[in-house]
Amino acid sequence: MIAPELLRTGAQAKSSDFYTIATLGSHSALQILKGAHDEGFRTLAIANRDTERLYRSYAFVDEVIGIDHYGQFMDLVPELEKRKMIIVPHGSFVAYLSLDEHKKMKIPYFGNKAVLDWEASREKQRDWLTRANLTLPQQFITAAEIDRPVIVKMYGAQGGKGYLFVRDAQDFEARGSHLTQQYMLQEYIIGVPAYIHYFYSPLTGKLEIMSMDRRYETNVDSLGRIPAAAQEHMDIDPSYVVVGNSPLVLRESMLAEAYRMGEDVVRVSQEICGEKGLFGAFCIETIITPEAKFFVMEISARIVAGTNPFIDGSPYSYLNYSEPMSTGRRIAREIKNALLSNNLHAVLDDSGIA
Ligand code: ATP
């Protein structure tokens, strides 16, 4: 049993008995490290030359290691493996580290790496989500099958970069057929995008809705500001590049379905990704139609940047906690609870357990 004092910061914080929560300095690192600090952990940001000054400027960041670029992270791993440290991954880990590198890294890692295979493959992810009774936009294998507006999604794109909206098969022929990258043709759903942030605790077996956001994307979210008649002569293509996130609260009548979706996604993950399944933070990315139906675009199996507006908690986290509870802090709380109940392995990937 680890005494609560060992988790506290302050005078004793330099003791090697303390766990350090570490992450890459980008994406949702501020939230993760603030949450870790508030829960009493030491904190470490691995930043690049452009961002290290920023992370050093915050009092809750105990240590910053600067590297030239995030691609160099794997060079640091042998040194980090020697320390008493837990990595909390976010979107930049997926962007900068390959699946193989994730698996090679033996630093204790919050989350289940087996989920990565199911998330990374569009086909496997579709299988997972369909088994969880989620409704997905229709997929078209060949251009000839296109019978409605479609969004062309490039593989490996981030934040909607390079996505193309096409009206019909003819439009695709004219504007999309030259594409050389791998892409997916997905039915374009007209509705409100809503990103639902969850936390599943392997310690209590309970799912929590932490918060929700909608993304602000350029230029698709600004097209409504120009009259349709004027757009006709302007030759504007919508683009879906995320520039920020704003908070969203769902009509309460839709909340039960949002909760059901999260529960079923976790249940199926326990059938397909080993016993531990998906745990910790995750996000189901949806578009809600006028019939109040959720169409699921994809799942992110870790903390998403859309949780950043809620560093001080959200209306939903307030319902469960009478203190500010961001997703970053919730992660640290789970690690702390695991340590205090001598059950750390429950919240770590099995490869990180000595
Ligand atoms: P990230 O990895 O950051 O989640 P991404 O590159 O995987 O982003 P998506 O989240 O799949 O991109 O999509 C980006 C945006 O494109 C969405 O926020 C939404 O506005 C739009 N979009 C994606 N799929 C659809 C769809 N089927 N119908 C309508 N709009 C869509």
C-alpha cells in the first residue's frame, strides 16, 4: 500500500518514491500535467525547441526535457524507462510514434495498447463500433457506388486536413479521381457535430460522461455567414481544418443514448481487445441529425483536445464531483486510486508492468 503522502508534491516531491506523470508537450499536455499536479504527482513535459519555454513557464510543470523534434522521443525512452514514471498518452503520441514504437516502449503507460490496433485500422474500428450497435455513415468502396453527397477522407490526415466534400459521383470524377493518397469515401451526414468525452474506470467498472465539445472548423463553419446566392459564384470548397473547440451541452433527452453508446463501446472492447479492453479517457465523435440520431464518425481511444475547454471541469463532471475535474485530472485521480489500492496494473498497459 502506498501512503497518500508519497503522492503529494511540495518539499518531499524530489523523493524517488514519487511517481512522475509524463507526456509530450503538446495537444492536451497542460490539462494532463495540471491534473497530475493537483492530484499530487510530479510532472514532466517532453517538449520540442519551440514549445519548451511555454511548458517551463507553468509552475505545475516540475520538469521539462527538450528535444529537437518529437520524432526523437524514442531516443529518450531507455533513460525514461529507468525512472518511476507513468506516461499519459494523447493525440500527439499517435501522430509521432508508430504502433510498433508504442509497443516497444516499456515505460508504464496509462491505457491498453491492444486497443491501438482496433483504432488504427479503419476496417477494424468499423467492426468494433458496429458491434456496439452504433450507427456509422455509409461507406463507398468505389466511386461508381456514390449515390449521395460524400466526404473524401485521407488516411492519416489530422484534424480533417485535406478532406474533400463531393456532391455526387460526377463531382468525384471531376475533383477527386486524381488523388494519389489512400482515402475513404464516406456518406456526408448533415447535422451537428458533437464530440462526447468519456472516462471508464477499470477500478470501479463505471463509465462517466466528462464533457462534450463541438469543433470550430475552417472554413466549413463560416460558410453560413455568406449568402448561398453569393457562394454560387465564389467557387468555395468547404474544408474541415480544426482551429478550436467550444463547449457543448446536449439536450438531456439525448444523454441516455450517449451514455449507452459509451457503455457498449467499452463492453465490446472487452471482447475484442483482451480482458482489459478500452479504459480511461475516450471520445466518440458524432454528427446528430434532425431526427436526433447519432451517426458516429470515429472513436479516439484516449484524451482528446476537445476536453481542453474543461480544465476547470464541465457541467457533466460537476454532476459527479464537487470539485473541478478535468479529464486530465480524472486520469491522475485514477492512477492515484490505483496506487492507493495497490492495483496499479489495472490502469496500465500490460507491457509496462515489470
Ligand atoms: P481527428 O483525428 O483530429 O479526430 P480526423 O482527421 O480524424 O480528425 P474527422 O474527425 O474524421 O477527422 O473529421 C474532421 C471533420 O470532418 C469533422 O469534425 C466533421 O466536421 C467532418 N466530417 C467527418 N466525417 C463526416 C461525415 N461523415 N459527414 C459530415 N462531416 C464529416
